[in-house]
Amino acid sequence: MTQKKAPEYDTLCSLDGTPQARVRVVRRYKSVVKVRRWLGDGQWSGEEDRNPNDLLGDGGTAWGWNPPAGTKKGERLGYVRVSTVDQNLDRQLELIGDVDKLYEDKISGKSRADRVGLEQALNRLRSGDTLVVASIDRLARSLVDLREIVDQVVGEGATLEFIHERMKFSPDTTVDPTSKLMFQMLGAFAEFERDIIRERQKEGIAEAKKKGVYKGRKPALSAPRRDEVRRRAATGEKRAEIAEDLGVSVATVYRVLAG
């Protein structure tokens, strides 16, 4: 597997050489450099074409970064995640131990965009910090997701530590080939396991349907309400108005009419 290169940063300057913004380099060509400009709050702009002479080639240090009030260099940040609000975080907290700042998510983690705690932790990280996680499956939901997060942490000059797997990745250490292979295998196996679980769920549902015991998801609207949707739609009333009046989504109205 070809490994993704760690993020490369730089400083964008005005014509008089004044630092304007921190940028993340996407690709470099002879006459143009494609970059994403840092917007703050974990957000980057779309790709922009820049003249190579507009970049300092300093890794983004000239632009600098103002850490949140009260932070200190070399912080130990912890991240924990459970799939539901009912699950307990105690085991993970015991594994990661004492940290300067703790971030947590109580969500399945299918989409990285929904993991607010993780994004907050990554945005706070700076050179010399360490992000501690109880195990790989608490941090990422796929091998690609895992690789991107590791690259982002190391690219910031910080260290990522997995307690359960006893693995650590940092910019100032050389990871031996065996550790790299194990890292990729663990991520791949975690993804494979989730696929197996989903497949078993599908098989279980199919078997339950055969036996007539599968009830499925409760309808958003009762039978009388569904009839009301059809009557109102037949009179020409707009779907959006029907949905708003009944307190459901427009998609639900369309599904009722389609059925």
C-alpha cells in the first residue's frame, strides 16, 4: 500500500512580503502551487492557485498560531469516544490516564464531520503536544480515516499514542517497517470486522422477515395521517407545506405518496 505523505504547510505572503495566511500545500508545479488557505475553526478553503514566489517555504511558521488561553507547550491531550450516550467511558479514561485536556464524542463516528470532540482536539494540537487515545477503533472508523488522522497529527509536529496497541507515531522518530505494517493491518482488520457485523445484521433481519417477526422501523406517520397526506396532495397542496404542518420531513411526504 502506498502511504500518504504527511501534510505540508507554508506561509502565503503579499507582494511586500507580509505574511497573509497559513496554507496547506496540495500539489507543487513549476509555475504554480495549489494550496488550501487556513480559515480557522478547523476549516480550510478550496484549492487556490498561487505563484511559488508568494510562499516563504518556512512550513507556515512565519504566519504563526495563537494557542487558546491557558495552553502550554507539550500538552498531553486525551480523546475518548463511545457509540451511544449510554455507554461508559471509564475504561478508556483509565487507559489514557492523566491528561491536560480531555475531548470526547458520544456518537457512532461513521462520519468524521460529526465527531466534534475529535475536531476540537486536532485543532488544539501544536508542535510538541501528544494526543492519547485508548485504542485505534476509538479514533477512526476506516483505514483511510486512520491514515489521514495520523498524518494530520504528525504533520502538526505532534505525537499520536495508542495505549492498547502500544503504538506511538511522532515526527521526530523513525517508525520501523514492522510497526507500519502492524498499523495498517490493525486498521484493515477493524474495518473488516465492522463489515462482518453489518453483514450479520442484514442476515439477521432477512431471517426475521422470513419468520414474520421483523417489525422494522416504526412509520413516521400513522395510517390516518398517511391518508391525510394523500388527500391534501391530491388537492394540489405543496409537499413542503404538508410536511411542515404534520411535523415531518418533505422526504417522508414523498415516500408516503410514492407508496
